[in-house]
Amino acid sequence: MPPVIEVDHASQSFKTRRGLIHALRDVSVSLDAGEVLCVVGESGSGKTTLGKMIAGLRRPTAGRVLFEGRDIWTSSREEFARYRKAVQIVHQDPYASLNPVQRVRDILAAPLERHRITSGRSTLSRIREILTQVDLTPPDDFLDKYPHQLSGGQRQRVSIARALTLSPRVIVADEAVSMVDTSIRVSLLNTLLRLREELGVAFLFITHDLGIAKYFGWSGSTAVMYLGRVVERAPTRDLIAEPHHPYTRALLSAIPEPDPVLTRAKEKLLLRSLEIPSLLRLPPGCAFHPRCPLFEAGLCDTEVPALTPLPGRRELACHVVLRELTRSGSVTLDGGSESAARAAARGPDLVATTREEGVASSAGQRVEASLSVGDEEGKGGDGSGGHGVGR
């Protein structure tokens, strides 16, 4: 059977007065029934753009979005309506995503009655059932409340309840816990995980925090994005235990540890630069090469690395790491991985490169300053920052 939802070599560009912004470039991901895929990366990496594309809110500039094997943008009206009911989104900001002049019962009744799923007393019964599913109990205490009368966590639970009204097969959770108090984040994540187990809903979980991705997607997989491309994808537990891409390693090293002993013993990955390139002027070759400690002139700055399949349901886009994995015999590349094969025949080994670049780095700064947890909140409530259009 085909995946429930699949993005096939999709790209998304935006025209601005300053030039063309390539928010997504040749991205391919898929979700099976009940699967969790976490998407992580800094502001401007294309996470939200990918989520909106999957939810049908943006049409890709190139490539396809497939629902049960059919292109949603060339499907019939009836098929598109079925897709829109099957894929729902939970927005980041619970304060802006709910109508302030509607009561909770009105917010949840609208999709039920619009799609003729329920009517009259059955609508109220279904609303009570959904509120109970998202832990807003007793439900009668919330039916007649307005959004301003609820806490941030309660508002987000109403947003989740609204997404559940149409019995979706896929939920796009876009930074669904980033704007609620830290003390209730785990409670919300546990609610989402329970819904996944009880209802079989697949989740595309967008976050900038690998720590949250580790908790929520431990039994699923994680895709790491950088400036519009997926640079690494793997089962979450494998990605956390053994990250391959230097950008993934940098994100992991930025996660704070509560134990100061662990903090001091943690790997400190030095980046060549703390500046994120502009989406209007993307560097040639690998977009991460101006910051990468494994950079090799003539290779990383000339050729875009392909996202190469590896054993264990992993994918990686890095010339240098792929070369070293090939030399060590850890992987055997097929004929389609020509760029990695060419890279395997040139340049010094990985250890020497790491040492030389670490010494030669003019920045000499630790990655925490650039990739701290909460990066997006520091740039504004919507996480847009300087490159918000590319999220």
C-alpha cells in the first residue's frame, strides 16, 4: 500500500521585492498510518512551509504531494475534499488560531456540521467526547467558555480537539507545544502520543528542539532540515545515539543538560561561523559548508550533496561523512550515489579534516550561541526571525 501522505521531490519558492526565496528545495518525505515523523531545524529551514504543503495550504512550485498515491492537486473535487478531511493541522500559536468571539462549543461544532458529520444533539455529544479525549474534563465546564477564559495549555488542547473533529489520518503539529509553559509541555505531548495509539493517527511533528523530538518521536523517525533541504533522516533513537551529519551533531550538542557534569563532558562542536546564510543568497554546493567544521574546498562548495539512502532506514546528505562511511566499509553505495562515490576518491580523511578545521576556524565559537534551545522563541512568537518565510 502507498503511504498515507507523501511529498515527492517538492520545492517551494516565494517572490519578494528583494528576489526569489527558495524555501524548500527537492524535499521528499512520507508518512504511513500511525507513524511519527519529527522535523527539526533552525528558523528558516523550511519546516513550517513543508507542514503547510502537506496540509494542502500551499501548492508546491515543483514536485508533488500525494495522498494515498494520488496527486492532491490533480485529483477530483471529491478526492480533494476527502484529503482535506484526512489531514489536519495544529498551529503554533493557540492565542491566534482560535476565534476569540466563539465559544468552545461553537469552535468544535463548525467542522462537524460543515461536513455534515453530526447535527443537533449528536453534535453536542460528539463535542463532549472529543473534549474528554484531549483531557478537558469535565467537558461541560469548557463548552461555554471563550478562548480568553482559558489558559495557554487549555487553548492548545482545544486546537487539538478541533483537529480531531474530522477523524483525521494525519495531523501536522507545527510547534504545537512551543508557546505553552514548560511545566505542561510533557502533558500535551503525552496526550498526542495517547491519541496516536488510540486512534492510529500519523503525526508530522515540527519542532526546533531535538530534545522534544527525542521524547515525542522516540518510536518514529526524525528528519533534520537546513535551509530548505533535508540533510539527514533516521529512526529517532538511531539519530540521537549516532548522528552522522555535522549539523545534526551541532543541534544535539546545543541541548542543555540538567547535570553540570554531563554538560562539561558533552561534545562541544566548533562551527566555522555562527552566521546563517540568507535564503536570498544561498551559498554554492552544500548550504552548510560556510559553517561546517568538515568543510573541504573544491568539494563541499561546488557540488550539492544528494540525500543518499543508508542501511537502517537512514538517509544522509554529506560528501565527507559519506566518503568516510564508504572507506570504513560501514555502507556500500549504489550506482545512483555518484556524488558520494566521487567524493570517496578525493581529499584527506575525516579525522584529519576535523582537526585541521577545528584549529583553523577563525570563529572558534561554540555552537550553543547559535543553536540554543528556544532559538525560534527568541526571534518572535511566530518563529519567523529573519528568514521566517522559509520555515
